[in-house]
Amino acid sequence: MSEEGAIRERALLATGEELAVLLHHPSADVLLALLDNPALEETHVCLLLERKTLPGEILEELARRKPLLKSYRVKRSLAFHPHTPRLISLRLIRDLYLMDLVQVAILPGVSAELKRSAEDQLLARLPQLPLGQKITLARRGPARVAGALLAEGHAQVISIVLDNPYMTEAQILRALSREKLPVAVIPAIVHHHKWSITYNVRLALVRHPSAPLAAILSYLPELTVSDLRELAAPGIVPESLRKYLQAEVQRRLRASEKTASGSAPGKGPYRVQSGISIAFSIRKIRMSPA
């Protein structure tokens, strides 16, 4: 019998320290023999799965061993292994606990397909989750989950989810694209230190029928003329707001014309300053008591 054959025979019956040493053996045949060892326990399998270079055939065989997969630790370790075949990982993800799904969704190096699957699982469970778990997800959940939580509009969740480091502008805009939102969502975005100063978010707030007028009017001087004109087109915003947009466009045009005339020949700084001084003096005379 060859040396490797002898080691394979030992792997079938090894216990204790010898079994632990064989978990690191480079031969796939030896590792397959270990899987048939009656002394193999959950801890041993998890140690085996810590080997990032584990051969694919070992991972596939582990996935076929249903008694081993009764252990959640084994199932989780197999799902998280970087070389577990795609279809096996997709199947195992469905059985992961909530925060393990979050880990799959946010860990670097996980394929986009697996991330998407983990997010889908989280979104499917979201309606049934108690408030405490929603708050936890609001702090650490991936972007799509954060956006869904924002749209739900729970008062205890909104401020937390807006501070979520994985929240994206795209998710804020997706929420604002809904005509009907819970009442607390718009004010929370309007007063948020980050999202309230984001240009596209401001643009979306101007379009939203529930945004407060005072906030909208404060945004108008920061919007481009082309965006103002687009928003002022019929049917985009209510008529009551449209007149403010049109007035802002006209103000910009007058300011632009004034700037252009001020920089023309013969209109230098001295003449402009003199004109201002004269206007101020006339105003002062008019205001003087008779």
C-alpha cells in the first residue's frame, strides 16, 4: 500500500490530535476519507472549511452530506466559503439567519449574484420582522434593504436608516419617486445633514408633492436654470409652485443681463460704484423728514 493509501486508511479511523492534523492534509482523497470518519464532529468540519484553498470536490461532497448540514455552523461556513459552487451557495443562503444574510450582502469579495440573493431574502422577510430587528437592519443593512426601510417610514427607523453607511443616493431617490410616502419621511430627508444638501435629492424634493414649500424655496437659488425651466414646464409641479420657479428663472436672467452690462466698456467698477452711491443718496433724501 502506498504512503498516501496508508494515510487515507488512517483518516477513516483517526481520532483526537491525529484527526485534527489530517484536517490540513493537501490530498483530496485523504480529506474525503475524513468525511467518513465516525469521530468527525461539527468543530472538525468548521475547521476544515476555514481552509480557503479547499478543493471544490470536498465542498461539493460536504454539500451532499445532509447529516452534516443539520449543523447551522457547518451550513454557514459552507455558504461563506469563497470556492463553494454557485448553485450550492444560492441554496444555502435561503437558510441563513438574518445578520448572516447581511454579512453576505455587504462583505467584499462575495459575487454580485450572491449579494443580490441575500438582499432578496432580507427584503422578503422584512414585513414580518419585529421593530427591534428592523432597527438593527437600519443601522447595518445593505442599500436596497435600507431603501425599503426608509419607504416603510417607521418613526423609530427613519433617522437611523438615513445614517446607514450603505445608504445610497439612488435609494433616497427611489423612495422620493413614490408619490405617497409616510408623513415622517420627507421632513427627515429635508433636515438630514447629508441628504438635504445633495443636489439630486433636492431636485427630487422640489418635484415631490409633500415637500414643504419653505424648503423648496430655499433650494431654488441652488438649482441650475435648465432644471428650473424643466420643472416650470406645465404638469411637472403644482401651479402654486410653478410661479415661484418661473420667478426664479426670470431673476436669474435679469441678474445675468445685469452682470453682462456691468462688464461692458465704459461700465467699470468706478461707474458702478458711483451709480450705487447716487441711488443711495437719492433714497436717503427721500426718506429725510420734511
